[in-house]
Amino acid sequence: MDIALIRTFLEVAASGSFVNASERLGVTQSAVSLRIARLETELGKALFTRSKAGAELTSAGREFERYALSLIKIWEEARQQIGVPEGYTKSLSIGAQYSLWPRLGFQWIDLMRSRMPTLNVRAELGMPDRLTRFLVEGTVQIGLMYSPRLRPGLSASKALNEELVMVASWQAGLDDIAEHYVFVDWGPEFVHSHTLELPNLTNPGLTLALGAMATEYVLTHRAVAYLPARYIKNYLDAGQLFLVPDAPVFPYPVWTVWRDDLDEDIRETAEATLVSIQSQVRDDQSSVISQLVDISGDDTSQVSDAG
């Protein structure tokens, strides 16, 4: 059985569309159609009902989905176990969004490897849809993301709240930033809260859907944006970025998504080390928020819930 066919089937089933599946898999729509047609020929059953609205699983498709998930899981387990380097006894793959690797994901890996020296770790990068697909397939066992997409066999727990704070590349006040403001799209909840709290900044000339990557833009331009306190603390300490007094703070939740069949020893180690990372992150965020309160008026500590 061609694993690419199974992956394609699961992607179409999850997205409900050959077009969406082709975008997520990085192949043409015709390639997706050919793969599904080949799979249906091999099985002797139609797996999808096609329509202008998309693709819906047939009864045979729903039955096959269970086996497809099992096939992918077995394949990934075999691939990872065989690929464990000499001297290591267990393997773990962690996926995270870009913004969550610096000062969070990498530190987590370091602590886990110090606890389990024989643990082989692989790191993956992706947006929630891609990470969820990896989790379902077993390519990734733990995911760090802002917007979890739960599927059977997965569970989620809140890791922490990011504290999104307004920072500028120079010492600026709220009245000075309108023409330099860059809107970083942290998702619909943030957009809603931002609109309520800062209605005069809802239509900036530049929007970046890049998360913490926007830090590089702010550092190299006369710009202002909302960025994670955890991420920009070192830039604040170095005098490269500056908090904007009286700007509201937006909490933004970070979630850990686990495969339910994760090795018990690995999960225990991962959970214990995550507690240590959470403590450090909270300390860093508290330091930044304290600085903001110190330079602001009485109303600034107002915190709007973005999650």
C-alpha cells in the first residue's frame, strides 16, 4: 500500500475538499484526484461523493478511515523506531508554530533531553492545520499551538497565556504611533478585542499575519506592533525595543496538544519539564508587565481577554 495514497485520503477526508487537500499537501488537484481514484480502484469501493460543495465520505470511506489512521500510525511508529540513532532508546517528535519555538519550545527540548539523555527528539514547524495533520498521522506526538484543532486520539491542555504587549522601535506614546502602527494578526479573538480597545488603530496601512516574526520588521523600521512579552523581553532589556505606556495587554492562550498514545515515560517527562518552562515564561512576562505598569498611568494595567 502506498502511504502517499493514505495520507491523501485522510487529508481530503479532513478538509472535505480535493482543492483544500491539494493546497495542504503541496501537490496539484489532479494529483489528489489520481491518488484517490487509484485507492478506490484498489479497494473496489467509492470513498467519496464528489459535488460542487466538496467531497464527502461514503459509508465505505468512513469505514476505511479507521484503518487508514491505523496504517499511518503503524508506519510512523516503524519509521521513527527504525530511525532512532544508536545510543538512544526512545524517540519523540514535537511540532510548534514559529512564534512558539524561541524561548519556549527550544528550552522545553533542552530540559527533556537533560532528563532523558537517551531520548531522540525531532522538531517540526507548521501552522495549526499542518501540525494537526502530523499529530493525527503520528508524525508528531506533541504540538504547541495557539489554535488547537482536536481530532479523535488527541487531547489538549492550556500551556500558558502569552501576554501580547505593544512595543515600538523608539520611545513613543499612544498619541505618536498611528502612522507607524503595524497590525499583527494574532487571530479572530485578538482582532475582536483589539477593535474594542483600540478602535483608532483598526485600519493600519500594514498587516502582518506572521506572529512573532514581525519582531524583525519592528526592529528594522520605525514601527509599532503587538508582540509576545516572552519573546521581546531580551530586546527590551537591550534597549532595542520600548514598551508603549498605557497600551492595553492582550492575553493569548498557548495550547499543548498530545497524542493519547504517547509513551507514558515520555509524557511524564514532557509534563514535568513543561511546568519548569511555564514558570520561567511567567517570570519573564511578569517582569515585562511590571515595567509597563511602572511607565503607565492608572488605567494601563487593564487587560483585555483575547482568548
